[in-house]
Amino acid sequence: MALSSYKLLQELKNSTKHQCLTTTGDDMEWGWDTLESSTDVNISKDTLEVVIHPHASRGTGAVRGDMPFVPGHIYYWEIKVDGSPTATDMIVGIGTKDFDLESSQNEYTSLIGSDKKSWGYSYKGVKHHDGESLIYGQKYDQRDALIGVRLDMCRGTLEFFHNRTPLGVAFEKLDNRHLLYPMVCSTACRTHFTIKYCRSMPVNLQLYCLQAFDSSKNPLIPFGIMKMVMDSWWIPKSFPS
């Protein structure tokens, strides 16, 4: 019997070591921006991996993604985080174009979420925004954690996943009048952030149909529709789980 997108997410969550999906070029919509980072970072040639403080750390390094998140779309991406569990902070999040990535290069701080222009999920299990830190989800202080992020630019919500376990909505009422970008930061030496998956869809009738469609109750469906359902496993479903 075909799996619903929700049930597929559960299967993926329980997969060995939370290995990522087999991705294609269509599954990687953006990379790290070589022109939008603090100085002490190395970005791979394919722009999917960044190493912050590759040699030694003297403060907080950060990098921004090269594609803006625009209103009327829903986005999902996964980042493999590999860094020191003794860091002052390592954060996965989002921010505006004018968020200053270089403001803390000479100090150890929780950069993403330090002002009104950024929102983040720390490896300590807390969420940061506007200088406020609140307990949110599971710590990801072990190596090779997989952090998922789902941003709804229509409803203005941001939620995170830890090894594909949903942690719930972290932030609401995000102002979609400003373009937002994916961002990461770390104070630790040789912190690796690797993009493993990043997809988006416009919020339209097709998305609403995918949200309402439970393929587990409709096993005899055309291959094309089944492929769309499988490819959209990351979209929140509107039917009870």
C-alpha cells in the first residue's frame, strides 16, 4: 500500500542514522553565498557545504544562503551539522538581507536571533529571536545531526525538525514584507554545515490538494500523482495523522 506523505516522513525519521533522501538537481534549489558571509569561512565549490572557522576560532562566523524566500511560498530544507559540543553556540535559522553577518567576528555570541532581523534554533535546544532565548526542542550536540527547517511564507510560521522529528512551530507572525534567507552561524572551530535537501512550492491549489491527499487510502493512483505525493513528503498534511 502506498504511504501517505506523513507516514513517509515517519519512515524517513526511523531510517538508519537518518540518512538523507537520494537527491537530484531539482532537490537542491540554493546553496551558500560566497559573497554573503563573515571572513573566516570556506565554502565548497558546489556551495552546498560551509566550514566555519576552518583553522581557529576568534569569534562568531556566519553565512547566508544565495536564494531569498519570497511571500506566497512554503520552503523546506535540511542541514547536516557537525561541530563541537563545547561551542558557545551553533545555530540554524533565517534572517533578512540586511542582517549583519560580520557583527560578532571578534566575540563569541548567539548571533542568529540576536535582533529583530533573525530567528534561529540553537544546538543547545533553545530558540533565539530579538535577543530572547527560550527552551524549544531537543539539543543537537552530537555530531552529524540533521536539522530540518520548514518556513511558510504565506502563514508566517517557522518550524524545525531534529533528525526528521518535528519540534513544532517555533515562531509565528513573521513579517513577509521582507525577503528572508537561510543562515547558519557558529563559534566553534571547524564547524560543518552541509545542505542535504532544499525544496519549495508556491501556495496554490496544487499544494492544497497534496496536503489533503492521503495516498494510504488511495493505493490505486496514477504514477504521476504518486510521484508528486512522494516528492512533497515535507509538506504539512491537512488530514489527521
